[in-house]
Amino acid sequence: MAYSQIKAIFLLCILCFCFPQAKGSIFDGPKYNVYVWNALPNNSPTLTVHCASKDDDIGFHDIAPTTYINWSFHASTLLKTMFFCHFWWNSNDKAFEVFNDLDTCVKDSNITARATVCQWTVKEDGFYLTDGQNVGYKYADW
Ligand SMILES: *[C@@H]1O[C@H](CO)[C@@H](O)[C@H](O)[C@H]1NC(C)=O
Ligand SMILES: *[C@@H]1O[C@H](CO)[C@@H](O)[C@H](O)[C@H]1NC(C)=O
């Protein structure tokens, strides 16, 4: 490692140590909100969801029809912020990353605007994603 790099890291450590509140602004990007809606039929079996990132566990939740869970976090490219969810419903189960891109929620999504809301809607035929403003599109089957 070049001396200038070592010096830069050293200064960054000093900065974080002296100003703990600065850590947020150096490593954290904008704030994101992820929603998981249950749009399954009213009389359908329970939808159970477990969402987590490397260091943030949202826990296991049973989501009743027409209700949702949501959480927020600061995402950063540097730390490669990623959340996944595991879904269980009616003897189906499915797991995928629900957030891994700072612009489009997930890398292969068709969201074009810069999204800070990632809204997942669980239906009988699969999983829909929207940025909360525009109409959702189907992202995956069960
Ligand atoms: C969940 O969503 C509600 C309604 O949009 C919002 O007011 C609340 O701040 C959100 N909670 C979290 C933890 O992001
Ligand atoms: C996203 O997907 C929906 C549903 O398939 C489609 O109607 C819409 O045109 C797509 N948007 C883009 C930007 O590809």
C-alpha cells in the first residue's frame, strides 16, 4: 500500500474517532424505505417473511392480507448494502434480494427513476416491485 493511502486511511480513522457522527455521512448514502405488502386473498394461508441484511435483521413477520411491514436504512455503494427476504406462503417458499442497487432497488429491475422507496407486493401469482410512484411490474413468480 502506498504511503499516501496509509495516510488517508489513518486520517479517516482519526476523523471517525473524533467525530463519530461523521461516520454516517462518510459511509452512508441516502435513506431508503422498503415495504412488503400482502396482497394475497383475505382467506388465504399466512404469509411469513424474514428479511435481513449482513448486519441488520428485520426478523420473522406474519403479514396479514392488506397490511405491510416496512423498514428504512442508509445504503452505501462502498458497503454494498443488500437486503434479502425469504417468503413462505401456502407451501411455497421463495428467497431473493429485495435491495441491492442504489438507483433501481434491485439490479435487474425495470425501475428507471432513481428510487428511494422499494415497494414489494406479494400476490398469488408472484412478486411485484414499484418505486411507490409508478405502476408495479412483476419481478418474480412464486
Ligand atoms: C413505514 O411507513 C410509514 C408510512 O409510509 C412511515 O411513516 C414510517 O416512517 C415507515 N417506517 C419505517 C421504519 O421506515
Ligand atoms: C416494466 O414492466 C412493466 C410490466 O411488465 C411494463 O409495463 C413496463 O413498461 C416496464 N417498464 C420499463 C421501463 O421497461
